[in-house]
Amino acid sequence: MGIEIERKFLVTSDAWRAAAHKVVPMAQGYLNDLAAMDTGAMKASVRVRIAGEDAFLNLKSRELGHTRQEFDYPIPERDARDLLALCVGGLVDKRRHYVEHAGFVWEVDEFLGDNAGLVVAEVELPSADAAFDKPVWAGREVTESARYYNLALATRPFSQWSQAERDGEG
């Protein structure tokens, strides 16, 4: 079983751009929707992702917070394209930038399309209590806020959020 331990933060400036050493375009969709997760009908999201020239089928348990079960399987790109056509909700398009900071690689997701304007940074940790240095461009933590999860962004994109939700109030 794979375990993912990550923390997620809103990005407050472009100061990270100078340190980005790699960028990968990503398109992803989900074979189940947020309602199936919220009602308990399904306990894991099923995601199809094309990342650059690679493609994956991913299952991630639905716990809120920094620790979840995650299973990631490489699949042929043609299969991924066919599966993306079967996805429910919208597709999530983004550019993932990799930024090294204080011994960790941060993944800065710059969203496109219906989620344009949203920029989120994630850091994967070796343990839930691992100490890390938060970069100055990483602002408010949103690890516990489900609306920032990609499954939620596929169902209700950033472009549909109220100003209060964008400000962290709703």
C-alpha cells in the first residue's frame, strides 16, 4: 500500500519561478465524481492523468488532511486518452513546476482553463510530523480544505467560486 503525506499551500507571489527547475504539463480527469465520495458510495477517487509523455491511473483514498492511501499505475498514453473521454465532470489542466527549497522538492501547480488564476504548492513529506521550511511564497495552508483537491476542482472549478470562497471564507 502506498501512503502519501503532503501539505498544500496557496501561492502568494511569483518568487518561486526563478527556482523552478522543471515544468510538466498535465491533464487529468476522474472516473468518479465528488458526490460519490461525499455520500460514501466510493471511498477513493479514480484519476487518469497525462503528465508530459507519461500516463497514469491513480487511486487515492478520500481522507481530508495530509495523509492518504495512494496507488499509482503507469498506463499507455492511448489508454489514458480513451479514459479521459469517459471521465465525469471537467478536466483539470495545469502546469506543474518543480522547485527545490530547503531539502524538499515543492510541486507548484499553476492551473489553466476553468481553474486559471489558482496556484497551489504541495510538499510531500517522509512522515506526518516531519519538519520543513515553508518558502516565503507559500501562504495560507489549505491541506484541510477539500475545495482545493483536484477532484473538487474538476467538479466545481475555481472560476465558479465566489469571492468569499477565493478569500478563504466560504
